[in-house]
Amino acid sequence: MPNDHLLAMRSITKHFPGVRALDQVDFDLRQGEVHVLVGENGAGKSTLIKILSGAYRMDAGTILIDDKPVSIGKPSDAADLGIFTIYQEIMLVPPLTVAENIFLGELQTRAGAVNWKEVHRQSRELLDKLGAAQISVNARLKDLGVAQQQLVAIARALRRQTRILIMDEPTSSLTPSEIGQLFDTIRSLKTHGVAVIYISHRLEEIKQIGDRITVMRDGRVIGTVPAREATTPTIIRMMVGRDVLVEPRACRTQPGEPVLRVEHFSVPGQLHDISLQVHRGEVVGVAGLIGAGRTELARALYGADQGGRGVIYVDGRPVRIRSPYDAIAAGLALVPEDRKVQGIVGVLSVQVNLMLAYGNRHYRGLIDFETDRRITREQIEKLSIRTPTAAKRLLELSGGNQQKVVLARWLCMTLKVLILDEVTRGIDVGAKAEIYKFIDELACAGYGILMISSELPEILTLSDRVLVMHQGRLSGEFSRQDATQERIMLKAIGGDN
Amino acid sequence: MAIQEAKPTASQQSGRTILLGRNVGQTLLRQGSAFLGLMVLVAIATVLSPSFRNPINLLNVLLQVSMNAFVAMGMTFVIISGGIDLSVGSIVALTAEIMALLALAGMSWWLAAAIALAMGFALGALNGLVIHRLKVIPFIVTLATMQVYRGVALLVTNGNYLYNLPPGIEPLGQGHVFGVIPVPPLIVLGIAFVAWFILARTKLGRNVYAIGGNEEAARLAGINIGLNKIIIYAISGLFCAIAGVVQTSRLMSTYTGLGTGWELDAIAATVMGGTAFSGGEGGVIGTLIGAVILGVIRNILTLINANPFIQIIVIGLVVLFAVVIDKIRQRVSVQA
């Protein structure tokens, strides 16, 4: 191997409680190249770059820069080594001006006074170098578009003598022409000798901009290929080709009547003309990449977000859903994506959390503590929720048990459709298997289940039918027999066939 | 607050009592420390001034804390729900004046009082409506309505004192039961029972805790956030009106400056009583203890002839101390 590595990461290992996020990962970067990092959600890409940028500490491994071992213990260490990260969410200060952001925290002062003339001159120079002559250094950042904000972030990186630029999903909120502009910028950075680590799962664009592609899966590097030799099917196979660890569903009945029917459902700017059906006793998986509109669909159907247009039928009857209360009355339930922020009321007890929806719907004025206790006891037993008492504050339980309480909140009611949004995210393997078992049982009991998941094995194991979303539209539909990880992935990135 | 009767069940629900979010041990920890603080304070007071434990003085303390207790109990609903109500003092003044004006105009006292209560409820509901509809934080909304309501109070009386009120309602504020126990503290107890009942035993109360604990989770569970917020702030407004009515009948006069700064005492009593500013935790029993603590401190300082300006400093420091203790306690209970 030619010894032209600017950066070499060797045998990087990182554990989180219960998970091996990185397992003996090797990664290198040459001067002036764009090295693309791909992999499914949770493959370890983010962990790797967070170690490189000083946000996490690795458990084992070495990092070499210019063949010399370096120690990166905190973000400022990375900055001193010329490593700079541009995150999906741009980490700048919106109310400040462009120039102030470029020099954020590092304004040069003389006798306490900022030399604004010099700051503006240097900012102008940096932006011009990026071909961003149209951005005024006096403009407020919040008045700029996302693409322009990104250019400001890059200008800031350049000012700090950046040698390694890490870009995490930089195109996720850009329009095609803005992406072109960004790629021009990246190419000009390469000519200045800057090496770029580029994280993306938009396969169509990484071949345009990348020199090499490294695929990660389950915390390991699967392989590195030159971008010009890589084909989309190869990359997809490398990304998803793992064993399915999940038990197959025990109970698969013939799906009955449609229990949920959605016709021409749209949310301006987010969802476009979505029509779907979920039958009684059927699990319908919804696959897609982050940002494909799956969560938006779940929330809009459930009335959690406003602006949904289209017709929703439950049990063949059209229903009008303008709030979660309407949705529950119609027989819908949602287990939201972010358990902590949207699911649980952590400071309140298991019992109160469990009875929140039931009580709101069925209690008139007074709480019926007898019913409260009975249902809580039943559900704790049924879902094997591990808690010392029903009075325990929910935040003191493990993630898996918290999620079971959120599920139990709906199971104690008579509903028809369950919308699950990443129901096993951040949950340990044991609890995951238990939750899969409930999904199975619920389907047998006649629920229609719409299950959003970013884990393809989960989708493939549990679903009777798989819907794929891409950019706010349904881009594919597969029966259980026809669904494969490769086919789903291809539809998820917007490919045909 | 909120102690639900324990019935040992067949399953291992454990024999402990279930209440909103905690078992008895944790509750004692939370509100017990306020109670403990009060006991220590009473001990100190007894040492500092022998006249403190004179029953007449003690009853007088209870009478003096009554107005704050009303307002603070309403504030407790609001703070548990994750909000704040700065307009309380202005609602006290406005409702008191409306009642006095109506009485001066010849209306029966009891009808005038009923109108004042309804008005307090409506003014609070307006706070809740604006907070929910305009999605502006409660601090700003109630800061604005604090000015608006005070302005209206000035406008309706032209800033004048209202006195020479027709007799009839003074037993409410000046009366004694058995010739010794002043009426206002008894009304406080009655209202406290109602407030406790709502928070501990009703769906509304559960919603108050859920909204304060995690508004988005509560909303996704189907709870109507807007309606509940309107009711929560309306309860605060209603309790302010009760304070306004009782205070007017006690003084048999009223003025536009009534209630100025009361929001601070109400917040102090609530926080000292163990209601978390972050929402979702607390109760009115603690708030009552908090109000009495404030009253006892003022009483001691008066009895030992402390400089009245020092009183203000001491009260401020005690509130700060209570909040720090609460922070430490939270950290301990999270680690446990």
C-alpha cells in the first residue's frame, strides 16, 4: 500500500452499554480524496466520525495522522489537528451575521476591540474561494437558505486550516441544483489538498463525488471499493447482507377486510398522493431512508401534525382526524418515534403512564382507581413489564420496559389500527424479541398494524406486505414473498426495478 | 397531597400506596422536607420570641397567610402543568374592585361576589386561551396580562380607593368561628381540600401532571391540551378572585394596588412546598406548608423587631435556599 495516508484509523473499537458500536474498524484517508462512508442506520458511521472529531472516546485502537499517532480526547484536539465536521444540523448561530459565524468564538481582537474590517475582508476572501460571491458577509445567517448556510460552515472550516473535512449527510436538505453547487465546492476543496469524509446513503450521488467507498454494517467495515468500479447492487448487498436474527412470526392468518384505507393523502411539501390499505390482522411494514416521509405519514394520519389532505377510512367508514383524540376515537393508535420526547411522561408513575389514554377516553370526571389498578396489573403481567411496583416513576425503568408501557397504553383499549414508528429503536435484543411477539399476537387478534422501521430485517420478518417510501411518496410495494433487502433498498433510494 | 388508599392486591403491587407518580416514601421526602423545615422554623421562632406560640399570634399568622395561600394554590396547578401565572395579583385587584363597585351600586353582596368569582375564572381562562392559541410562553403572556388587568383595574375606579362599602359581607373576612378561629383560614382549608381532590382524584388533575411532565406525550395520548390549559389558568384566576373577595370583606375597602407583588409570594410558597418548576410534580398540601413557612418567617422577624427591609432580604434568601434543597433532592432521587 503506498504510504500516502493523511489519516489512518486502526482497529477502532467502541462499546456502548449493551452494544458494540465499532468492532476493530480500519479506515484511511488520502490527501485530496473524497472517501465516502455508507451503511444503514446504526452501522457505526456516526460513531466513527464522532471518535475522529473528539465527540466520543474510543475504547481501543490507534489514530495516525501523517503516520504519527495522535490522541483525540476532545473536540478541540480534533480542531488542532485540522479535522472539522459539518453536521446535518448546521451548528452555527442563526441570528449572527455570516462573518460573525465564520469567526465564531475566534474573533481577533486588538486591545479588546474587534477589527471588523479585517474580519469582513477575510470572510469575503474565503467565500469567494468557495465560489460564493453572492453571499454577503453582513447578511444574517438565518436569512440564508440551507445550502448557503452550509457554504458558510465550509468557509468557517477553511479558515481554520482544515485538512480533513467530515460531512455528515450534507445533501439531505438540498435541492438538486444546490447539490451540484456543493459538489463544485467539494471538488475545489480537493484541489486545495483537503481530504473529505463524506457520509451519505444516497447511492446515486456518492458515485458522482466519491473517489473510494467504504461500506459499514453492524459496527464493522465490510469493504472498501473504488467509486468508479462500484455498482449500486454491489453496494446494497454489502450494506444489508447480514443474517436475519429475528424469529419468524408464529401466527400468520389470512388478512381480512381493510381496516384502514387511505386515499390520495398529502401534506403540502411533505407527502404526495399516498394511497394505502391495511387489512385486519395484517402487518404492513413501511421502509425507507431517514427523511423519506415515513414519520410524517404516521403523524399526519394520526392527527399529530396538521395539514393532511385526503380521505381516511376506518372499517370502511370515512373518518375525520384533526387531533390525536379524533384518531383514538376512530380506533387508531400511535407509538411515536422518540420514546423519551413523545412517548413517556417520565416523572409520572408506570400506572399513570399506562392509563393516560384509557383514562382520558373512558373516565368522566373522576379517576377510577380500581380500574386503574386492575388494568395496570393485567398489562404488567401480559407484557412482562419489569418494574418493582406500578408506582415506580417510568423514567427509572429500562428503555425496553418504557416502550412496553407505551404499547400497553394502547393495548388496554379497544382499537383497530396500531401505527408503530421505530418501535424497537434503542431497545436491547431481549425486549425487542418480546415486542416482536406482541406485534405477532396483535395481528392475530385482528389489529391492522402499520409498522415503520429502519431495520430491514425487522420489516422483512414481521411484515405481510412492505411499502417503501422515497421523498414523500410511496415508491414501491412488495408482498412478503417478493420482498428482499436489495429490492427494498433500491426502491428506498429512488431507483427503478 | 394525593395519597391513594393502599389495598394490598394478590399480585405484587406491593402494599405501598400508589399516588401520582410516587410511593409514600418519595412523597414524604418531597413534601416532608417542607414540613420538616416548618417544624424547625417553629422551634426557632419559639426560642427567639416567647410570644410566638401565643395562640392569638398563631391564629394571626394563619389569617395573614390566607390570601397568599389562595393565590399559591392556583399557582400550584399552573406550575405543575409546566407554566407560570404572573397576572395573579392583577386579577385579585380587578375582581375585588368589580365586586366593591357592584356592591356600592346597590347589588347584593353575594351576587357581586359570584360575579367577581366568575370574572376571575374568565380572566384566567383568557390567559390559558392566549397561551394555547398564540403558542406564546406563559411567562410572557401573563406578564402582559398582568399589566392589562392592572390597567383595567385602574380604569374602572379611576385609581381611587373604594371604601364606605355597604355592610353585609364582612363576616367572610372578619368573622370568627367559636369566637376565636378567624374565617379566612377555614375557607383556605375548604379550598385546599377541593384543590387536592381535583389534583389527586380527577381526570383533570391527572392531565395537569401529564401536561407538565411531557406535553407532547400527553397530546399524543389524546389529551386536549388547549382545553386543559384554559381550565388550569381559569382555576388560578378563580382562586385569585376568592382571595380578592375575602380580602375585600376583611378590609371592607379596596384599592387598585391590591395584590401587587403577590405573584412572587405565591411562586415562593409553591416552590418551597416541593412543586417542581420543571412541571409534572408537586401538590397543594406542600404549597400550604410553603405559605405558612413564609408567614412564620415574617412573623418572627416582626416579633423580634427586625428592620422591615431586612425581611425582604431574608424571604428572598429562604426561597433560594428551598430551591437549592429541591435541586439536590432531585439529583439524589434520580440516582437512587
